[in-house]
Amino acid sequence: MSGSPRRSAQSRPGGRGRSRVGWKAVFLGLAAIAIVAGVAWALLGSKLLIVKSVRVTGTGPTVSQAQVLAAARVPAGLPLIRVNTSAVAHRVSGITQVQSAQVSRAWPSTIVISVRLRTPVFAVSVPGGYALVDAFGVDLRRAARRPPGLPLLELAAGTGDVAGPGVTPSLPSLRGSPLTRAAAAVLHELPPRIARQVRVVEAATASEVSLRLANSEVIVWGDTSRPAEKAKELTLLMRTHARRYDVSAPGTAVTQG
């Protein structure tokens, strides 16, 4: 019994389809490799995406753009992708007056350095004048006279910080001091109208902060917890025109004098 000859695998309808799919996959794979190679060349080898300029923002009278550029040390002509932005930020943050720095790439050819400068928060009495320090206790500069509106910082004796009026402070230990940070936090949380009247901030410990105003009134603030409640109660209590306001325990605040 005779029959029709068998079809070969190549003559089957699905054979040519699979062949086309295979060549298509190979083509797409080669195209992807070419694209990756092209991108790698553009980023690492091309003269198009290299550092041609460095832009600095956030500088001021205490730190110039030239100082930031000198600390950043970003070489011109380096492929933008190879700039270690974290290392650049770390070097710029090493400038005493710089609190923080952020570094980013602005394609195709610019590095952007944004700095945040430290600002004096307290004056600390030292021989010959005052050291102006920020909220982290960093000694920013010296002044013969205390700048108007800048409170005097007095920390407890025996803490390794400032020993109070008439005693030379140990300024290196102020940097990162919990007492300095607590004093700055309290000053920041005060209602602005009251903060402008503060002349002295005293901290026996980080949980015992008090403030002396221009009219000699005293505010016992305590620790840095529950600042909104303390500020609200203080505002109400000061309507009594007392000499001493204790808001260290919100809900049981008291006045004297």
C-alpha cells in the first residue's frame, strides 16, 4: 500500500517559525550587547560625558567657592560616571564652616556641589573675647565682643565642657557635646518672641536646661522632650509677669516671684 512521502522536519510548518524566532533572538542579543558597549564607551571613554565644570551653591562670607573647589579636588576631564560623589562630599564637609555637603552629577558635563554652612548659635566666653559656636559645638570664629542677639552658653563645671562665667572653657570638648546640643534644641523650640530675649542659656546636664532673659526673668525648661507643650504653657505663664517660669514638667508648670 503506497502512501504520500513523509515530510522532513524542515518542511513542517513550525520549523521555519522556530528558525525565524531563533535568528530574531540572536539579533536582539547582539543589538543589546552593542547598546551596552555604546553606553559604556559614552560614559567611560567618550569625550562627551566628562567633567567640564563644577558648580558650587550655598557658599557665603565665611566659605568661598574657591575654598570648596580646592577641597573637592574634582579633576577636569574625568568621566562624569567615575566621580566619587561621596568622597567629594566628605572632603568638602571637612571645611570647618561647612555643616554638610551634597554632590550630584548634572549631565552631560557638570558636577554640582551644594553646601550648607554652619551658623553661630552661642557665644562662649574665652580669654580676650568670645568663641562663636554652632548647635553642634563647633568653634567657628572669635570675636572681641558678643554679637547682639547671640546668647551666652554656660555649661556645668566638671562636665569637661564650659565651667561657667570666669572659667576658661575647654572648647575642643564642646564639639558633639550632648549639653551643647540640648541647649541648642531648647533655644530652637522657644517661641520666636521669647527666643529673641534670651541672653544666657545654662545647662547643668542635658536634661536640666534653663534660660535667662534680658529682663533677668528665668525659664526652667528641663530636658528636650515635649517641646510644643512646654512652649504653649510658657506663653500662657508669661502673661503673669513672674520672675521665674518652670515648665520642665508640662501640666504642672509653676511660676515664682
